[in-house]
Amino acid sequence: MTDQPDIREAIVDKAVAIAEHSSWEAVRLFDIAAELNITLDDVRRYFREKEDLIDAWFDRADGVMLNVSEQEDFLSQSPRERLYQLIMAWLDALAAHRIVTRQMIGAKLEPGHIHIQIPAIMRISRTVQWMREAAQRDATFLRRALEETALTTLYLATFTHWMFDESNNSRRTRAFLKQNLQLAEILDRSVYGSSDKKTGDAADAATSTRPKLIPEVAAAQTNSAEPLAAPSHEPVAADSQEKTG
């Protein structure tokens, strides 16, 4: 078989199509090869085993999610809205084959499949890391570790909710995600304060450019109930001498 750039995607598409008409458990690599008129060795050039097809399926969702982060107005949104859009974009990429996706996850969770489950954990971590990069989360050390743990928990909880969500346009999942993102943001602020670095930088800049009052005027303004006018450019000492004379 001559190497075709899209043969890898064609194999994934055919596997999902077969699963839609039967189940993921019933998908066999020799059936995929037969329907695509290729050999099993051709399939092996792209996938070492059937489980690799699941990783490729989720890789597609990763790609869709990262493309969302390239939209022109993405970075102008709040951190919470960025994460909401990224997670929902990931799920929406799989929505047309929700049942098959659920069956894929079920296959990975079957007892005795430790050799499959450990790589699956690493696969989850990889998606979360790309999610953080796309949202431009830049926490370090302990805060980064806590943020990754929280985001992983939220991502998995939302994914689980989505797999069984039959509402129109995943409406219940969207509400679930929004509510929990808001809770996570409240918890983050209660521990670390405002997470909006740009707001903090703007406040610092405003403070550094504000005119500084001379000590005498500053003290008077602090003790006065009425705000003082801007200080005169004439030296205070000279003004005092005129009044004394």
C-alpha cells in the first residue's frame, strides 16, 4: 500500500463507524482492514493495537480544543470562560459518537486491564496539560500542582456527566461545568486572592504614576475631612515666612 497522509484518520473513522453499527467491543482490526481494502500490516504501521485507536480518537478532541485557543478573541475572555470553552470544545468534538466514546471508556475500565489503565491515566494528564497551556495558566510550584489536581478532577467529573447526558446540546453538562468552574474560582480566590494578574498590574501602574504629596500636605490631607487642592509649586518654607512677617 502506498503511504497516504489520511490513512490513519480513515482507520479511526472506520473503527468508529463499525462500533456505531455494533459496539466498540465488536470492532476488529481485520474488519477495518477489509473494509478499507488494506492489509493488517498496513493497519499495524499506524496502530500497534486496538487500544491505540482510542488514543487517536481522543487526540482529535485535543486538536479541536487547541484550535479554539487560536480564536481571535479567546485571550480577552476571563480565565474561567477560557476553561469552559476548552472543555466543552473537547467534549463537543466527540458528541456525534457519545455512546461509542462511553463504550471506549468502559473497555479501558474492565477489571484485569492494568496494562491499559495505567496509560489511560497518562492520557488524561496529557489532555489536562494541553488544556492548561491553551488557557495560558502560568501558576508554579505548589499552586500549579493544586491547580492541576483541581482541573483534572473537574475535567473527569464533567466528562463522566457528559457521557450520560441526553439533554439537547449537552445543556445539563454545560450547566454542571459552569457551576463547578465558578466554585473552583471562588475557592482559588479565597486561598490566593485575585487571579487576574492584568488587573493587579494595572493597579500597580496607576499607583506608580500618581503624583506624590509632600509630607506636610499628605499629613494635612489625612487629618482633614475635606480633600485638599493640589499643592502649590512654591516652597512651603517660604510661604510660612511670609505669614510670620
